[in-house]
Amino acid sequence: MDAVLPRTRKAVFTRAPAGLRFLVVIEKFFGLPQAVAMRILVAPDKFKGSLTAVEAAEAIRRGLLAADPHADVRMRPIADGGEGTAEAICQAGGGEWVVCRARGPLGDPVEARYAWLPGGIAVIDMSEASGIGRISASRRDPLRATTFGTGEMIADAARRGARKILIGLGGSATNDGGCGIAAALGFRFLAADGTPMDPVPQNLPSLDRILAPDALDLPELIALCDVQNPLLGTRGATHTYGPQKGAVDLQPLEDALHHLAGIAARDLGRDCRDVPGAGAAGGTGFGLMCFLGASFRPGFEMIAGVLGLEKEMAQSDLVITGEGRLDAQTLEGKGPLGVAGLARRCGKRVVAFAGCIDADPRLREIFDDVVAITPPGLPLGEALRNAGHLLESAAARLMLAPS
């Protein structure tokens, strides 16, 4: 990259092939030059635990403009179906927010919001009611956590007259296979003696029957998700996401989901355990398909369409994306991977920022450059508290670094 160049009367030309500074100077009227600013598209996902996608985009923008005040920076914060999906779509689609009361992951009452778009489309982030951010690290307990509150949000949107409900999967504190959602919408989970049970994972081994409601009047449900994990196994919900939700012993959670899948296949006639995406958000993908007949759409694909991301990319000289951590899960279909794929298709250079970057060589094949914003040795807590400043500084250095 080239340093910021002064404007002079002589035509100057930066090293455009490097892609990170593009300045074309033309002579107009009396030989005075005019600069065509570099066009940069900033499309990050959230930096989990520290910055929303919108906050991350704003931090990157500040850093870029501090290094080059003439840069044309356009922000398009993204999501991949996880946290921030409703915000990204609401902002781009001219929506409004609806607030409802719901049950949190451990049963505490919470106020949860979802986006309402023109035409009667509701966009729900399941993390709003059932998210890991709703409970402190010391209280995390996936054996007791429930998605019931997300079901209450779906019911609220249906009562409001939603024509279609999009549900962003991700950021959950739960591993209940979507049972809580189903219970909130009228499904009954019974023990062997016929008594109703609260279908949280610690109770699921005692599950004997599932009874569907006589009538289930719901609009079209679309689950937004870009991960491909099945419900069970080493790539499934428990083994992939359980530890980050506070699970120490994974086997009881895995056994609970295995038992649930068998009972659901028998009583509901749907066996969705091996469908890609069934393991998303602690098996919520499985529950939405199996109990409610929801369809799946790639979250990034949906959001990219709403944002007009490909058109913006075609008009840009450089694309910047990022998320909290670039690792193997990024390669499973996270937002930055989608941005990189679009950038390649448009023939654009793409750079990814992250708080932490795994040593996986595939990341450097996908992105033209990857930049860790956290200085070596900085404690995690301090890095999270100062993520905005670190991201801003990294963006400024990117613009000013020599090629």
C-alpha cells in the first residue's frame, strides 16, 4: 500500500495493482489536477463479545478516513444469519423495531425486539431471547437452557399478521434441539406416565411422546443459516458449539439430542437429524425443520441481496470485511467467507480483519490479506474492551503501509 499522497499539479499514479490505494489524477482547467478518491466497501460481520457489525464498520471507516480523508468509504455491515441479522436487514430494508416480552434462556423475563419490514415480513434473531449474551458466563448451563422465548417471538409476529418470518440462527445459549420453540407454539412433550415435561436437555432422556397441536397457524418460516453442521456427531450441535455455551460433559447433551431425534422421527414423521444446518444454534435448525416445517436459506445470500452488496462491490476498488475470529468455522460458511466469494466474482481485492486469526493456510487462500488487530500479548479482556480502537488503528495502518 502507498502512503497518503499530496495533491500536486503533476499527474501522479499510485501502484494500483496493489489495490490498496487508487488515485487517478487528471488535468482540468489551467492544468490543475483532480483526484479520484479510492472507493472502499466496508462489509464486516460482528466482532463477537465486543462490537456489532455496525460498530465494526464505523470503526474501520474512522481509521480509513484518518489515513486518507479523501477516500470514498461505503459501509454495508453484514450478518450470516446469526446475531445482527435483523439489524442488518432492518437498516437496509427500511424496517422498524417491534418489542415483545419473552422468556430468556434460563426462564427470566426479557424484552426482545425483532424487525418488521414493509409487506409484513418479520426478522427475528434467536439470540434476542435465547442468546448467550443474555446470561453471565457463570450462569451458562446448556442442560437447562431453552429456546422457548424465541418461540414466543415467532408467536408474537404471527399474531401481528406477519406474512413471512425470517429467523436468524446463531449466538444461542441453548442446546435443546428447538424443543423450547415448539413448546411455546403448542407442542406437548410427555413422559412415559403421560405427564407434561419441560423439554430442556436434562429432561429429554425421559421423553416418551411428542404431541403436535391440533392446529398450527403460522406464516412461512425461513431459517437463515450459513453453517452446514448436522444435528449429531463430531460436527454436530453439541460437539461443535457446546463448549462455548458452558458445557463441560458433552455426552449428556449429545444423548439428549439423539433421543429427541428418534422420538420426533417416530411421532412427527420427519427425520431431519442429518440435514445440513440441523446442528445450527444448538439444534434449533433441526427443531424449526422438524416441528414447524421451516425452510432453510443461506443467511449471507439473503442479506447480501437486501444490501445490494454485489452491485456495491462492482463499484469499489477494495473490499474490507472481518469478524472476531477467523478460523475453521469461518470456512463453514460465515459472513466474511461470503464477502470474499463475492469479491472474487467481481475481481476485487479483499482484506479481512479479526481479533484473532488461526494458522489455517486456507484463510490466506480465501482473502488477499488477513490482519490481526490485537497486539501480541494483550489480555483478552483488554482486547475486547478496546476492540473499536484496535480496529480503527488497524484500518489506518492498512492505508498507510508501504506496498
